[in-house]
Amino acid sequence: MNQRIIGFDLARAYAIFGMFIVNFNYCFGSVLQTNEPVGRFLNFFTGNSTSIFIILAGMGVSLLVNKTEDSAKEKTKLRSIIFKRSWFLLAIGLLLFTWWPGDILHFYGGYMHLAAFILFIPKRYYLWVASFVIIVYHVLLWLIPVETSWNFNTFEYADFWTPIGFLRNTFYNGWNSFLPWFSFFALGMWLGKLNWNSTIVRKKVFFIGFLLFTIVQLIRFWAKNPFIDDFTHRYILSEYFPPYFPFLAVTAGFALMVIPICMHVGERFSQNKIIQLLAQTGKMTLSFYVIHITLGMLLLEQITHKKYTGFLEDETPTLPIYILLFAIFFFIMCVCFSWFWSKKFKNGPLETLMRKISNQNNL
């Protein structure tokens, strides 16, 4: 296992752990404002984990391309692999959507499908694509009410399974719609083109992330002043939905700090058994995403004696400390599973299936 991949998979392990916290809290805890320290800690993962998850997906596509020669034959083969992966994720995600309406996999598949068309453009254009996506999204905010079809009491989307509703949700106002979330994927594709073996590169990326995160957080602190008008207040402090630019910037900044740290840890402690276990877990994030949404939710349903609906918890929320403890417990179980699984198999269950479907045998 080379150190570059160890760091990459450590970041994925962190991202999936964060998604455990966010999704378990959404269905059985509370995503509303809370003054409880543990509750605030849980809410911190909202957005940050998802952005890292998407950025790493974009990096994965770039890293796949970086492994091969840029011949016309190889380009065609790689595009075919990415297309097939995207269709697989789209199908799995739409099946999962009937159980988990917050699914990200069908969006993830869509990101990959679009990425296949821009695989081999110069890396600087990925940042232009990311910027373009954000600008178009903000223009549409003036033209189409972002709350269209949403019931914000339950967070149900009224017409998802209609053609116009599906397109609107997928491209504009879904949980992780193309606009503006593909900006994270494009940023990841740019990051994947960097030389992560270079200490200087890692330090520069971390510094950019730290600067971006700090500046936006200071602006957010300023926006809490009572003299700020209501629109500016909501725009700057918005979390996850709608994903206004300040939210996109602060979560991107956080990701740009976490990923270099994981790369450094992977390089520094590549022989550490715990680090190797976490990296192995990171290689199976697709499988663990599906497992935590299915088996994880069913198990938490039994423990809390509440009914899983897939929507915002409408009963008395489970205390944040119990959500956190369960997320930690479930993550430990996933680490143990990945250890046993890796004794016989190189990739996770769904990862193996996806590689077979996409004919990705030699990459």
C-alpha cells in the first residue's frame, strides 16, 4: 500500500465517519440549532463530511487517469470505465432513494458521468468549471424559488419521481444537486492532479484551506451582529441548504485542511497498524455508506425504539451523546469488518461489484 493512497483513504475514512454522525443524527437526533456542546459538535459535521466525500470522489477520478498513458486508446477505455461506474452508482442510488431520501449516490453517479467528458482537459480548467457551476447556481436562485417542491417540516420532496421534479431536484435544489455541488467534484479533480508526494504541495493546500476557512468564519462571526439585515444574515450563515457561496467556501476550506493532514499522517505513519486499518476502511466507503443507511438505521431503530422513516425525526430526539456513541460504535464495527474482509478480498463488496461491471480489472 503506497503512502499516497494511505493518506487518500484515511481522508475517506474520516468522511464516512462524519456521514455516520450526520445521517444518524438526521433521522434519530436533531439537526436543529442546539446549545448543547455535543449537539453543536454533531452539527459541525453537517456539510463538512459531504464536501470531503465529494472532493475525494473527484480526486479518485483524477488519480485513476494519472495511472495510465494518455494515448487515445487509454482515454477511450478510461471514459468507458467512468461512464459505467456512474451508471452503477446512479442505479444503486435511485434504488436506495426509496429507503433513504437523503441519498448521495445517484448525485455521485451524475458527477462522475459529467466528469467523464472533462477528464483530459488541463487541470486549471477544473477550477474554472467549479467557479462556473457556483455562479450559475446563484443566478438560478433569482429565477427559481429554491424551496420549490420542498416540505420543510418533514424535508420531503413532493414530485421527485416526475420528469420535471427529478430534473429540478437533480440539477438545482436537491440535497446535493449538480448546481452547486459539482464544484466540489471539480475541485477534487484539480487536487488529484497535484503531486501529493511533495511536502510543499501539501503545505500550500493546507495554508490555502486554513486561510479560506478562517476568513469565512470571521465573516460569519461578523454577520451575527444585530445591525445586519435579514437577507445578508441568512445568506452568510446558511448551512447545507440552500448551499450559498459562504457555506461552499467554508466547507471547501475545511476539506483543504483535512486532506493534506491525512496525506501527511499516511506518509508519516504508513506502517502503523491502526493507520492501515483506517485506510482499509476508507477503501470500502461505498459499501459502508450503503450498510450504514440500511443495517445501521435498522439497528438504531431497535436501540431507540423509534420508527425509521428516512425523514427528519418527528419524535423526541435521541440525545446527541447517544447518537455520537452509536456512530463511534458503528464505525468501529466497520473497521473490524474491513479487517476481516481484507484478509480474502482486495476491495469492498460493492467496490468489487462496481469494478467488475466497469471492467476495471487492471487499474
